[in-house]
Amino acid sequence: MNSLSPRSFVNPALAHRLELAAAWRAVHYAEAYQSLHPDAACASLAVGGGYAVFVSASSPVNKACGLGLSGPPARADIEQLADFFLSRGARPTVDVCPLADPALFELLRRAGFALKGFFSVLARFLPEDFRPAPLPEGLTVTRARPEDAGRWLSIVGQGFDETDPPSPETLEILAPNFHAPSSAAFFAMLDGLPAAGGGVYIHEGAAELGSASTLPAFRRRGAQRALIEARLAHARAQGCDLAMVLTKPGSNSQRSVERAGFWLAYTKAVLEKSA
């Protein structure tokens, strides 16, 4: 029987694993974007115990993550981080875990960073005997092959945009999620028809679920739950004992993953340096 994973006291060590998994997902995203766009100037920077990633001047992936969880950062770290983004024409942005060293908050405040928003970080453990829940009748989940990239991007893009075809901007943002070296992509099929798609991204025993959407005509029929279970099974098979999801606080996505056994580990702040 597949039951909900037990909650755990979230200490800095667990938070560090979660934040580094998110940081490395961004690093691998930038690597994939660079391979897809050879003229791009993607870059990453190890700083303050975490990583800063730049993809393009307007990319939503531009951010630093994981800072202050392996010790107090220095003023020079924040200055280096700010210069990393500003020198590339991007606004410095930092995801701040509430379990980070308190010095990080004060350094960012003094450097002119201000609150931009929040993300919910949800987690669950994957025991060695993890078994996915049975699929509803008519639902199947399969892993996408390299030659399925265009089909996967179209399905996931349509789910996000609710238009067919999805916009070129959406496809450009999604594509590195399929091609990243740490990624595995999946389809959910309902009665033989493509209904949804999603990805999973692995770093040192921790798996992040993301890039998931369902076509409007197939919503509320179990496709997302099936994708969650299949990606967790894949992560467990790859040796992962921890899984995570980032959502907007109070969103339908948060509600869906909580029903799948995830619990709210913490809410992290997004800080951005003012002009």
C-alpha cells in the first residue's frame, strides 16, 4: 500500500539538499539552453554556498539559489552576485530559504534587495519500497524518448498557454527542461490520446518535479496525479530518497501535490535588487 510520506522537521541540512537540487536544476537548464542556442551567453557562478544562473537578459530562470545554507555569506559574495547579473543586463534576483544564515537577509537588505514574491517548497520522502498508486482506468504514463521532444513540448506548451499551437516564447522557455542532462520527461495518455506531460530533474538523490501541464480538455481526470506517481517511481529507481516541488503559495498545483503525499517544507522569498 502506498501511503503518505511522514513529515520531517526541516533543519538546515534538509533545506540545503532541497535548495541545491533547485539550484542545480537551473544550472543544467542553462547548459541545455546554451546547447540549443549556440549564440547565447549563458553562465553560472558558485557563490555564497549556492549558485547564480544567467540564461538571457529576460529569462525567468535568472536567479541565485542555495545561498547561506552552508555558513554565513560575506558582503563580497553579494557584491559578486550583483555584478554577475548587472554585467549581463539582468536584474539580480535571489531565492532566499528561511533557514539560511540570518546574515544573508541583512546583507541583501543593505545591498538594496527588496521582496518580489514567494514560492512554496513541498517535499516528500521516497522509501526503498515505494510503489506508485494504481492508475485510473484508461490512463497510461510513458517516458518520452529523445525523438519525442517536439511532441512533448507541444503538449506541455498547450497546457500552459491553453492555445494550439503554444507560443514560440513558451516553447523556448520549456525546451531546456526536456534537454537538460539531469531531466527525464513523461507523457500521460488518456484513452490513447495525449493528455499531459511533465518532467523530473535529479541531483544527488533529490528529485524536483516540474514542467507539468494538462491539456484543458483532459483536466480533472487524474492525468497529473498519474504523472506525479510515475515521476516519483522513476526518481526512486534512480536512487532518490527525497522529492520536491516548487509552486505558487495556495495554488491548485500546491493542492495537487499535497494530495500526492507532499508536505509544505517551507516558503521561500524571492528578492530582487532595485535599479
